[in-house]
Amino acid sequence: MTTLKGRRRFLKTGAGVSLLAGAVPVARSHDASDPMARSAYGARSTYDKSERVSDAGSNCSFASDCNTLTPLQDLHGIITPPPLHFNSAHGAFPPDINPDEFTLYIHGLVNRPLKFSLAELKRLPFISRIMHMECEANYPHTHQDTTVQHTHGKVSCSEWTGVPLSVIMEECGVKPDGKWIICEGMDRDRHSKSIPLSSAMDGILAYGQNGAPLMPHQGFPLRIVIPGAGGFSNVKWLHRIKVTDEPYLTPSERFSKPFSVKSVITFPSGGQQLQGRGYYTISGMAWSGHGAIKTVDVSTDGGNTWQQAKLEDPVLSKAISRFSLKWEWDGSETVLKSRALDDAGNIQPTPEEVAARIGGTVDEVKRNKVRSPDTQWNMIFPWRVKTDGSVHNDLWT
Ligand SMILES: Nc1nc2c(c(=O)[nH]1)N[C@H]1C(S)=C(S)[C@@H](COP(=O)(O)O)O[C@H]1N2
Ligand SMILES: [Mo]
């Protein structure tokens, strides 16, 4: 037990003194004219500057409605904060939908065509599932793709909450020849996607995103989310599901290839600056459209040797998993790479392996000019650390 004398002595030195020596200023005043003080909805620290940027491929500013990218370099854990969720809307602004006037229609090859208001949907059984979503165009496009936000920022991971599609399909009674669903959004181009019913059955008609209503850019008030499916299938502002016997060739239709296993190191990553040699914890994300991540190997010497990274809980099927590896940087120039394996046995290939398998030059496969017919771009990705501690996209060097 500390004596009073002992405590006095402690207070005179070290941490005790600074605790007594006046309070740290509060983040903001309680002045009612201060927007943060009045905000009933939380605001972030003024020092937190993380934001989406427009994708290099789309020639527009964020003010007009272009595709935007998630700042993966700023994220912790596996969940994407809704305001930082990448978005893809093919040039259209989110429609302004009043949830009280919203109706979802289910029709086509069903015994009972149905319609639901949002309030009616919320009376039905619901599930929540943490899953990743990845755009088919999530790969580095040019040399200007310097950061991990540019090279891999069309992926996210959220807890989506809503009604299982299977509940709705059971409710309407699918006829024996009903094999596909056509999902249609309320945006300018009526984005539509044909999805085989068999692969849509673990889909969710989601109204919740990480505990809150969907963000307008993510499809408020309703979208379909299908675990492991290509981003294109997750139709936003969903207002119509038609059950059919075959797919429709709508103007926006695109048939996508299965998503394979993928990973990327987010720290250290392009554009970041290491503060000299010494200890660092390498951190990154891995995900697969086919199942759960089994292992991630990391190389700190350009791929000559590999070490197994630590997978942080939770490791979920068809969701982002976080990995880490302890690293002592000796200050010399090197290249960092990660290579993920999923529980279906898929492993990330090198560009050389892809070129050997599908043809084309190594440069053409890196640029996705020659594409794999059976998977998405998912190659092992390199970051070069220079002696000054700067980090660079090393795909094309
Ligand atoms: N209605 C509608 N849904 C859509 C799209 C769209 O343009 N309109 N884009 C699709 C594509 S290509 C992707 S990658 C995902 C992206 O979802 P997000 O914008 O919430 O990130 O939504 C899909 N759903
Ligand atoms: Mo996309």
C-alpha cells in the first residue's frame, strides 16, 4: 500500500504532475453555435481527414457523380465505415427515395405476385451478415495508381441486415420453371442484373448497413447483397424482382466471372512514409468470393521467402479478413508482398503464372488487357520500400 507521503512524492514527478497541471482542451467547446456541439449525429475528429477519392479511370470530380474509392490505407479491422464505402453508380446520382413511399414488387414466374412497403419488409424475419463486396473493375489501371486506395479501393466489408431472399421467394411461391431473378434499381438507367436463383438464395434484401439505414450511395432504402458475388449483382435502390426462366439481356447487363482469392498489404502501402529502420507491424486485408481465408503468407524480400501472417478474428466466409506480421526493417530497399489461400484451395497467382496459364505477356496480364476467362484479376501485389522509407506501387517496375 502506498503511504500518503509516497503518493505525494509520486504526484511531484512524472505522470501525476501532468494530470494535475490543467486539463487537455476539449475537442470542441460546448458553445451552442458550434456545429459539432449541436450535432445530435456524431461527427468525427477534425484531425481525421480520411476520404474517398474519385477513381482514376473516371474523369470527374467528386461533386459530380463519379465512381469513388475506399481509403483502405486508413481502415482498421475489417469493417468499412459507411461514409468511406466506395461507390459505383455508372454516372447517376443516388435517387432521392422517400422510404414511406417506397414499394418493392415481386412478380414473374410466381404463384403469388407480391408487393411490400419498407415497413412491411421490416416485419419479416431478418438476418445480419458480415460480407465483402468487390467491383469487377477492382485492379490497378495505370502508373498513376500510387496508393492502395487506387489499386484496390473498390472493395468493402460491411454488416448487412435485411430479409433473406429465400423468405420472399417462399412467400411468393416460385413456379418450377423459375430459374433466374432480374433485379432492377430505381436509378436513372434502371440498372438491372440477371442472377441465377440458385446463387441468389443466400442473398439478403438489405435495409441496414453497419447498424444504420443504408447510405444513399449504397442504395437507400433497399438493395440486394449476395455473398461472394461480383459487385455488379448487388443492385441498389432495388424496387423490382422478376422471376424468369432465363436471363434478360438488359442494356446494363454484364455476366461476371467468379471472384477468386485476393489480398493486399495496407500498411506499409503506396504513398506512406516509414520513419526509419526498426520495428513495424505489417497489416493487410484478404478476401475470397469462394469462402473463408485459410492462410496469408507475407514476403519482405520481394518473394524469395515467405512467412505465415497472423489472421485476426473474426475470419468469416466471403468477408474481409485482417492479417498482420511483425517486421524488423533493416533500412535497405525491399519489396513487400502478400499471398492468400482460401478454404476452397484457391491461391493468388503471380503475373508470370497468369501469363503462362492464359497467354499474353506478363505486362498485358498485369494491365488486365489479357484477362483470365475464369477468374477476376487477383494477382500477388508488390509494394517497394525505398531506403528513404517511401513506399511505391511496384507492379510495373
Ligand atoms: N442500381 C444500381 N445498382 C448497382 C450499380 C448501379 O450503377 N446501379 N452498380 C453496381 C456495381 S458495378 C457495383 S461494384 C456495386 C457497388 O456498390 P456500392 O456503390 O455500394 O459500392 O453496386 C452495384 N449495384
Ligand atoms: Mo462495379
